[in-house]
Amino acid sequence: MPSLADLTELIVFVLLAAGVVVGSLGVVLLPNIVYSAFLLGGVFLSVAGLYLLLNASFIAAAQVLIYVGAVNVLILFAIMLVNKREPLADAPGLGLRRLLSSGVCAGLLWLLLRVAYTTPWATPGPTPLGEDAVVRLGEHFFTDYLLPFELASVLLLMAMIGAIVLARRDVFASDIGTGEEADQGLIEKARTPLLIEKSRP
Amino acid sequence: MPTPFTVDLEAGFRGLVETTGLSPAASRLIWLPLPMLLVLVAAVVGVLVTVWLERKISAAAQQRIGPEYAGALGILQPLADGLKLLVKEDVIPARADGLLFTLGPVLVVVPVILSWLIVPFGQHLLISNVGIGIFLWIALSSIQPIGLLMSGYASNNKYSLLGGLRAAAQSISYEIPLALAVLAVVMMSNSLSTVDIVDQQSGAGLLSWNIWRQPVGFLVFWICALAECERLPFDLPEAEEELVAGYQTEYAGMKFALFYLGSYINLVLSALLVTVLYLGGWGFPLPVEWLASLLGQSIDAPLVQVLTASLGIVMTVLKAYLLVFTAILLRWTVPRVRIDQLLDFGWKFLLPIALVNLLATAALKLAFPAVFGG
């Protein structure tokens, strides 16, 4: 008979794994984009729970902070700022597209399963470090993984500058979206408010 | 030599249970929910006290009397408020999204209550001394904006949506200087654990508190904590004159009570964390070891240990409530900022200041390792 701790671990693992699988299916399949975004947050949280089960508490907290607290909130923010509730028209040949994409997905799944079953996994794996993991992570970041770490920050800086250039259209002579003459005071001047229905006089 | 006596409720309780013949695993199972329940009750009582204080102090600031009929000095008024919210009709607007509308307040409250896991009231008086301690709180508090966005969106009301968006924008902007201020303290104490952070401040009583070594960090943290709690001057997500009540507009009954409870638990929690990070946690202004030797008592004597533990709880709560008092006074002193002022202040002032503070702490730590933690 398994001990109480093992049993709890098994139940929690099954629940979290189900959360990840069902949640990610929902993210892909639900027609409402807002639901998809909220479910994505749920998937990230379940993955953080899996990290906790693996005794990687720092990674779990970082996962919550970065993926749930930053990435997912920004995705939601973008969706809600646009806030269009119009139903999208079906693309032509939707049936064929769905068939093709599910074929590709099934192929990928088969490939993953094959890798999972043919790889000789070393079980049990290396012993978890627990609380010392933070120190080890820091050491790696500033010694052998210094270059990828710094390159990632440069990449983020580039993305940030790009976003600022796109948002501040007054740095261009003409609007890159519409080709019109750029209005230099665009940021200060209010545009048409998003929440007012345009059909209303 | 006998091992020094320390107040360890878990060991005591489990020892007591195991004398009845239960296995250690079973005694652990019985023990586990107890501190959680105790802290939950403490959090709710803390909120009731804060609500009463808020009403009384607001009244005093405006030269009114405030609640006075429910109990002596109106002390039962928060209970009456809670009871009223409990029995009120729970309305879900007809065109709202029922599921998200219900889930929103839950997502706002649960992370706040979970964060009480790491608040220490004494050396062994906390639910769990997790190694990632204060980082756990930062991570958990980043979940809250999702609940706010969810309730703002699900209400299907433009004021609610605007309030939710404002709350999320405010929350993400002020989290960064907050985390940087915490990082400076963590750098000085070489640990993320809240117990270690307090221990590092316990050398010379009042003089060794972090507030003297981190005055800028303290101010940045307190401002950001107020912004995260949506207290005035940063309460624009629910600015009455502009947005009715922001994301709470459509809520009534128990769901509204969850928001209310969440915001006050968050205020008490923030005050407690300022206490832990900057005001020496459970430490008395004079070192208790010195006081004990002055009275000719050994610090490891059981009675002295029980006394110092009680003193620790009293000191933690006292310091936290002094900060809550400051927050309430600030509410009636400073006007609300505009949204552009709020974002400018967060990104163009607090963030650079917090960064400079972090760099200065690192430099001082290298220059004076004895004072700033080696």
C-alpha cells in the first residue's frame, strides 16, 4: 500500500496534468478569445504546480510571476483594449483547414509519444536541490550561461524599442499602417474612443 | 546541558497528540490545518479591526463621531456590515458573463490569503518557513490583476472594464519598483526567507532595523504597497467620481464582500510585510537578550521564552497597525492622482529611484560588509 504522502502526490499530479491538458485544449478550441486567454493563465498555473511537485519551488514562483503575472496579464490587456465582440466570419474551406491542422497535430503527438517511449529515461532522476536551487541558478547565470543570459536581455531590449517605435507613430513622416501623413500630435490628441459604438449618431 | 527551550508549537502539539498513541504521520495530519485556520481567523479579525479603525479615524479626521450604536464605541459595526453583505441578494446582471463574474472575486481574494503563509509573528510562529519566502508573495500578488480584469470584463459595463484595465495597469507598473525595493533588502540579508530577513535585523534592537539602512527602499516599498492595495492616493481603479466604483460596480452581496475583504486583508498584509522587511518584524526596540540579562534571567528559560514570544506577536501587530493608521490618515490627507500622473510617477520616478537604491545597496554591501550584510 502506498504511503499517504505518495498517494497525495499522485492525486495532485493527476489533477495538475488534467488541468494542463484540458486547459490547453480549451485555449486552442474555444471560439471566445477571452476565455482562451483566461484558460492560458490556468495552464500556466498548473505548470507551476507541476514544478512545485518536482521540488523546484523557485522555478514555480518565477513561472507564476512571469507567465501568469506578466505575459498573461499583458495578453488579456491587449484583448480587452481592442474589445471587439463581433463574431468573425468563417474562412473559406474551413473543413479542409481543420482536417489538415488536426493531421499535423496528430503527427506531432505521435512523434512526441515515440520519443517518450524510445528514450531510455533514467528513473529516478537526479535528486532535487530544494532550497539551494536559487544559489545554483545564480551561479550558472553568471558563469557558464552568462552569454545566453545577456543575449536574452539584449533581445528583450530590442523588442521593447521596437514596440515603442510602433506605438509612437510620430517618429515616422507617414503612418506605417495607413500611409497617411503622420499627425505629430497624435499621442496627445484623443482618437475616437473605443468604447463608443460608431453606429450611434 | 539541556537543549535551550524555544517556543515551537508544532513540536509541543504533536508530542501531546502522540502520547495518545497516534503515529507521527497522523499527528502531522492533525496539526497541518490548525495554523492555517488560526491565520485565516487572524486575517479576518485583522480586517474587522481595520474596518472599525478606518471608520473611526475617518470620522475623527472629518470631525464626526462615526459608528457608535453597535457595541461600545461602535466596535461591532464591521460585524454588522459583514452580516448585511452576507444576507443581501446576490445579483448577477442579465447580460454579464456568469462564470467569469463569479470567478473574478475569488481570484482576487485567494492569492492574498495564500500570501499570509509567509508572515512570521515569531521565530517559529508562521505557517511555513519556505525558502523562497518573500518571492512567493511577489509572485502571488501578480495573479490578482487577472481577477480584476476578469471581473471588469465579465460585468459587461464600460465603467467596470475601465476600472479593471486601470487596476491591471497600476498593478503591473508598481510591481516592478516594489520587487526592486524588496531585492535590496534580500541582498542585505542573503536570503529570501522572511524569518532570515527579521533575524538579520535583530542585533541591536531599534538601531539595527532595516529602515535606517534602506530609507529610500522603505519609502518606495510603502508607496508601491499603497498602490497595490488601491488605497488613496492611488485608488483610481474605483474612483467614485469618474467610474462609479470601477470593477466593483455591478457586484453586490457576498461577491462584493469578497472584494472588500480582499482589499483590507491586502492592506493588513502589506503593513505586516513592511514591518517584516523594514521595521524589525517581531523585534522589540530594545534587544530582549539585553533586557533578560538586565533582569538576571536566562534567555533560554521557558517562562522568558513564552514572554518574548508573546512580546514578539504584540510588537508585530502593533507596528503593522501603526502603518495601517498612517495609511488611513494618508487617505484623508492627499488628493487622488490622475492616471497619467500615476503611470508617470511609477515608471519615470519610482523605477529609477528603486534601481539606484539597489545599485547603491550593492556598492555599500561591498564597501561595508559588516553593516550591510556580508
